[in-house]
Amino acid sequence: MSKIGGTGCDILVPFNERKPLKEIEHSITKRYRTHIWSRFVKAISEYELVKEGDKVAVAVSGGKDSLLMAKLFQELKKRWKVNFDLEFISMDPGYHKSIRELLESNCQYLNIPLHIFESDIFHVVDNIARDYPCYMCAKMRRGALYTKARELGCNKLALGHHFNDVIETTLLNIFYSGNFKTMLPKLKSKNFKGLELIRPLYYVEESYIQKFIQSSGIWPLNCACMVAADRIGNKRYEIKDLIAELKKKFKGIDRSIFHAAENVNLDGVLAWEKNGKKHSFLESYDNSEEQGAENKQQ
């Protein structure tokens, strides 16, 4: 057993309990074929996340999601008909030494060839955004990852957001921003021309990611942020708990939330925004067929 620190407490890490690498890799396409591998491939195919000739920068934070994503991409590279290249990148935003060592140890064990680069994001966020550190940290992290991806000649940056992140984001926007907007499976960078962000875990549920990591014996990094370590009331965790409670009463509600973003009926909304321009149902109301509109409402 080994101790790590830096998040407010020491944690015992069971290094000697890690499964053999071949067993971990085998489980991805066998034991977790239905709930992880197939859903990963489905998102890649349906949303055209990876195409011939792409060079993908896989962002590895060291957390459970990014470690699994890195291994999934390695399996995809071996098995898929499309030719593409990979770079595995990780930013050290100011980790405690033991946290950095855990990241390096896990990636070395999992045979993930990692490009680690340093930044002082934790320090900067602590100075300029102590009250709301998570938003600023995420924004700065993404910019740093885009910069590194471009430096390595990549045209895509893969992040480890999963199915639960998608539905939580949808509800966060409804409850706290008063709009209906979800987390898209891919988007073009506004500030880094020619770079595209992709989310290949889009269909993968967090519970299966947790099961995979636990069965592998790998101890992943959590946030490891010293700035937000003493903050409570994180809205995303509140939404996560709310969805868990709702699932007890309404079967499949998480799926319904997800599919709502696929089934938006513009005939039944007051207003919407497209390319930065706001539109209202009144724009076409007088020209609409009354009977058709009435039938759709019914």
C-alpha cells in the first residue's frame, strides 16, 4: 500500500491489487462490451467523431473517465478500419507531488504514452476566482489542452465527458440558466481554428465506468484541486443526486432527459436561438395553418 496526499487527507492506494494489463484490456471488449465498448464505438460512428487521417489528442486528466477513454482509443486504433493517429496529453495544473506521481504511475502501468506539460492554473484560479473556481479552471484547462493539441499537430481534442455529464448539463441549464441547452458530442473551437472537440464517451453511463475502474484495481485521480477543496454546494453534484432520486420514482428518466435534446419540437416552444440570433414563435404564427397547429398541440 502507498499513501498519497494533497487533497486534504491521505489515501491508501492498493497498487498491489491492480489487475494484469492484458486482463484489463481484454475486459473492455469482452466483459464490458455491451455497456462500454459498443457505446463508445456507436458514438464514434453515429456522430462521425473520428475520420480518416485525423490526429486525435486524447486528454488524460488521470480520472476514471479519461483513463478509460485512453484505453478505448488504443483498442479502436488496433481494430477499426479507419486510419487515424493518437497523442495522449495531460496537463499538470499544479498538482501535489504525490498526485503527479499517481498519474504517471497509472499511465505507465496502463501503457498510455503520456505527454505531460505543466501550467500554474491552480495558482492563477486561486488568485482571480476563489469564489467560483471550477468554471474558470475548466475554461483555462481547455485552452491549455487546445494549445498543446495544436502544438502536436492534432486536429481533434477528445474529452472524457460521459452520458451522465450530458443529462446533468441539460438540467443545470434549465434550473440555473433558464435555457434548454445540452452538451454536444462535438463542436468546433472558436478560438483555435481547425481544432474540434469530441466527446466519445457520450453514450457511456458513469456507473459502468466506475465498475470498470474498480474491477481493474486502478486508483484514479479525483479533482485534486487545492483551490476548491474546501468548497461545498457544487451544483453539479446536487443535480446528480436529484437525478438519482428521480430514477427511484420514474423508470428511465435519465434516458428521457437525454432524448429530449434529440426531439425538440420548434412548434411547441416560445423562442429559440440560432447562430446567435433570437427567434420567436410569433415570426411565423400569422402564416401558420391554424388547423395543423391545433392538431400538433393535441
